[in-house]
Amino acid sequence: MNGRVAVLKDYGGDFELREYPVPEAEPGALVIKLTRAGVCGSDLHIWRGEMKDVYGAPPRDLTFGHEMAGRVHRLGAGVTTDSRGRPLAEGDRVTFLYFFPCGRCRVCLHDEMANCPRKARANRVAGTAPYFNNAYGDYYYLRPGHFVFRIPDDISDDMATPANCALSQVLYGLTKAGLRQGDSVVIQGAGGLGLYAAAVARDLGADRVIVVDRIPGRLELARAFGADHTLNIDELATPDTRVAAVKDLTEGFGADVVADLVGYPDVIPEGLRMLRVGGIYLEIGNIAPGNVFSYDATALVRGGTRMIAMANYSPWALGESLAFLARTRHRFPFDKLVSHVFPLERITDAFQQAEWSRRGGDPLRVSRAAISM
Ligand SMILES: [Zn+2]
Ligand SMILES: [Zn+2]
């Protein structure tokens, strides 16, 4: 039996579908029949060619994608439960980490699996056995040493697909930033990460959630996802006015936590100025190489500023993300996070749609693409 894998031939251009044999599951592994995949900001960076230092120019048999959900197709010997210890059977709906902390190094031992320097990542050269190493294909081979979670029945595939990336990342990040009941938080950027961050902050008990963006449709959605206040950078046209607005909304002190979920380094100095003395800046947005910012080191010292940055999350965060979705599914409009679902054979259209949306799209209507298998 064969399955399809999408392979990128030209940066910014078309994918082609190739077929490979579906492998058997070795002991400790799973073969997943994928049902959905997402187009994440980092996937767009790869598609545009902004990671060509890593993947070559032109791209050579490049296959990628990391946000996904599916059903257990084959259970390898010895796998009887998910990572929470719940029974797991063929046909069950699952989500899983797309990276693999080693569990055998100093960093993992310090309870920081997110930062494991030896974590295994996906092979991105199409045709490398076991062939199904990424999200844009019919199957996914979940190697031994994985973390997998059953998806609760009342969470749809569309809701579950971003859980293993955007949602887990912000849930982990805000928790690591120490966000707690009564805090005020500023979220820079109302894309997928920012909307989840607003909702997670609300669920964690934040007293004041302030979201900054320039697209009215996104800011409106941010309010539906729990923002108390939204700041439109076209209306508050300078960093000084935006910093002043945050101070006004926080009794003159500034926010306890500010999170960059934009991905442009220019927002960092402004975000640092929005913090209260001793506040924490959470950096998640910048993932493409070469994003440099400058800031007055003395202001950091006088401000008692703390900064943390992270590119992944610890496995517990995915379990908690599913619990968060189940708990808040009637409170926040998660169904509005996907507007277009394209079949795998139209994956190029999904990327063009995502790119159009990323560049502003229709400013009044938020559109997002997903891929169905
Ligand atoms: Zn992602
Ligand atoms: Zn490790």
C-alpha cells in the first residue's frame, strides 16, 4: 500500500505529490493516518525560501509540515496507552509532538525537554525511509520515544491540528513566564499564536489582556478570544503612544508579561518598554535567521527586566492544550480559526491562501488555511 507525500520543487511555487510505501510500525512506534495538517508561520518561512541556507536553493526534494492530527493506523508492539496512560487502539484520534527530546542529557534532566540540544527532528528529504516524516502527506511515522495524546471526542480535527504547535507553544511560554491570576499581559501580534495567547492568558486568570496588531479583523477576533483591550498600531502610530497606552491601562506601572508573537524584531524594544519594573518579556515570534534588535542595556538593568525565549515546549504542554480546548470550547470561537480547507492535492493553493492572509489579506475578515487528507 502506498501513500502520498507533498514535495516542494521551487520556493514560493508548486508542490508535487509523490507516492511511497506505507511502512509497518516497529516496536514502540505508531503509524498515523493523517486527517489534517496546518500551515504555520514557520512553514511559510520555508516555502518562501527564507530557510534556504538549511534546505538548499533550489529546494531538493523538500518535504515539511509539523502541525497535524490523525488516527492510529498501526500500533507497534509494546504501545498500549497514550502519554497520559489512557488506552490506545487503532482508529483512535491522536495528536503528538513533532520533535523528540532525548530524555538522556543534562538539559532534559533539568526538566527542560523543550530545550533538549539533542532532540531529534524530522528528516525533510523526501524518499528517506520510513518516508512519512512530516505533516504534508497521507501518513506520519511516529518513531519510538514519541509523546502522543488521544484527542477528546468533543474536539474536532480542525481544533486539534494547531495544538501541537501554536497552542502548546504559547501555553508553555506563558506558564514559563510565570503568568498568574491578576496579572496584566500584552500580546504583540494577533495571528494564530497571539489569539491562542489571549485565550490562554484569560484562562490562566489574567486580569487584563491587551493585544496589539494592525489588522482590524484580527483585533476583533482577539476580543472574541479574551482580549480586554486592543491597540491598533495604525491608530496609535508611534511606539511612544503605544507604550503610553499600555501604561494607562496598567495603572501607570506597565504589564507583568509582554509576549512577542509577531516575528519582526522591531517590536521587541517597544515591548520591553511596555513592561513594569521586574516584568518578564517572552520571545517566541522570531524564528527565521538574522532577526537582530538593539536595546539599551542600562534600561534592562534599571528595569529589572527578565527575558525568556523558546522555540519548543515540554511534552506536558500538549496534554494541557487538549484539556484547555475541552474546557474552553464554548467560551472561545475556535471554529473561526480555519476558514479554508484544501485537499492535499491542492496544497499549493493552501500556501497561497496562507501567504495572502499573512500579508494582510482582507483586513476585515480573517482567513486561514488547513489541508485535509
Ligand atoms: Zn508551527
Ligand atoms: Zn535531551
